[in-house]
Amino acid sequence: MATISSFLYNRRANSIFDPVSAFDVWDPLKDFLFTSPNSLISRENSAFVNTCIDWKETPEAHVFKADLPGLKKEEVKVEVEDDRVLQISGERNVEKEDKNDTWHRVERSSGEFLRRFRLPEDAKMDQAKASMENGVLTVTVPKKELKKPGDGVKAIEISG
């Protein structure tokens, strides 16, 4: 145990100019996914990976909530594709650099993101609504009632 903690603390000691480095959490996969320029996931596309979306189903609708901090509604697209595929996309722009700026850390994602969800048959895609407030996008897709097997069956009285 002492070996692991000394390894972690020695690793942090290398960044003496960063007063917050003592609070960093060591991520063993941090450099693994981003090592080669030809890798499937690059730093420019990391926004795609980090876009968190919740999908809940209520008796009345399918509700999607996406955390999109710092984005304006004009920078986000909500589309219906192939009748029942909900597509949420957008782009976070890279902050403009000034030659006189010295960056100590860049952790906020930038680049394009795209998420797709295939909705069940009960989704009324033509009545989907979207709103954005405080960096949270909410998409509500109402549900239609599907006929259950046996719903259309009518008993016929047998005379005799």
C-alpha cells in the first residue's frame, strides 16, 4: 500500500506550478485512449465521449436530459432521423488563444458531439419538443398507446 501511495504522490510532485495538483485523481486510462493521432478517440472528439444524456420513460413520454454546459441553443441540433431515431448534436468551440496567454491546464472538452437513440414504436416523433435552460437540454417525446394483443377482440354471444 505504501508503494502505491508513494507512486501517486511522486507522480503529482512533477507539476509544481499547479496548486490544485494535490487534488487530481489518477486515471490509469487517461493517456491510453489518446496516445496516437490515429486512435479512434482523439482529444478533439472527447466532447462526444463526455456528453452525458439521461433517458427516462414516464407513462406519458420519453424524456431526455443532456448536460451541455456553456452551449447556447443555437449551437445544438435536435433531429428525428429514419422516423424513430432521435439525434442530438452540437459543437463546443475551442477558446481563442492569445500569444501572451500561458495555459496551465485544459480540461474542458471542445469539438463536435453526436448522440443517437432509437425510440420504441410508441414514440410520437412528430410531437417531440425540446427546451434548453441553464445548460440542460430537455427533449420530450410523447407516447401513443399501442394496441395490446386482445384489445380488439369482441366476444360474440352464442345463441342456442
